Amino acid sequence: MNNTDHADIVKVTAAILVKDNKILIARRGADDQPPDKWEFPGGKIEAHETPEQCLKREMKEEFDIDVSVGEYLGSSIYHYDHISIELLAYRTCWQGGIIHLNAHDDFRWISPEHRRV
């Protein structure tokens, strides 16, 4: 696939949520695209919101937790068969709540050295 296959690149946020020196990752459900993949949680930025507002909303919707969004860490562009995205990563801090899986089928806290799930 070449870069012109997807004219519109969708901006998507990713929370790098650290707690007790571990980072939160979550597994997409079997019906998601792409299915069963581990990811940093986040989601598509709506037209009316900033990336920081998006992350707060997505973490509440997906996990029922409150977060504050800190430092912007960088971005990467990914091309899939069905979409092209620019993934914007932000350091994120847990502010409250207990994780409930509303959008994923599993989650883990991994050490930064962890290479593969």
C-alpha cells in the first residue's frame, strides 16, 4: 500500500498511563479492527475537542477512570487496510476510579522493558 491510498489521516490519541512504574495496555475485542491486538488506550479526536480532552473522554468511556493529561510524547503515522492514523501519545496520570472494561476484553500493567505480550 502506498501513502496515497488513504487521503485522510485520522488523528488518534494514546494514553501512556503509568502507575507504580508500570504502563497500562489493553487488548481490543475480537470484533474490533484490528482484532485482539494490544494497544495503549485512547481514541479518535472529535471535531470539537483537543487531544487532551479526547484522552480524558476516552479513558472515562473505555475504563471508567479519570485521568489528567500531561506531556506530549510524540506521534507516528500508521497505514492499515481500512484506515490511516496519526497516533499522538501523551503521558497520562490516573486521577480516580476503578477500571471497568467497557471497550476492551483485557488489560495489563507492564514494565517499560516488556517487549511482547
